[in-house]
Amino acid sequence: MRKFTHFFRLMGELKAFAVQNKAWWIVPLVIVLLLYGVLIVSGQAVAPFIYTLF
């Protein structure tokens, strides 16, 4: 649970940084990195089951 708290705090700080410095280019960058992270984690969980299909 602490990991989620730290994660949401970090996202809030990144949002505050983007708003304060008008650095809106950082928002899509963070979204893409989060999507890559989700893809990697989900890919590791599914990988052993793919081999049984072939």
C-alpha cells in the first residue's frame, strides 16, 4: 500500500511541476512511460502461458 501512496504522491508532484513551469510536454512523456511499464509487467505475467499454445 505504501508503494501506491508514493506513486500517487510522485504523480501529484509531476503534475504540480508541469502546471507551475508550464512544461506540458512532460505529461505525454509520463503517460507513455506508464503505458510501457504496464505492458512490460503484463507481458511478464502472460509469457509462460503463450508457450503452451504453440
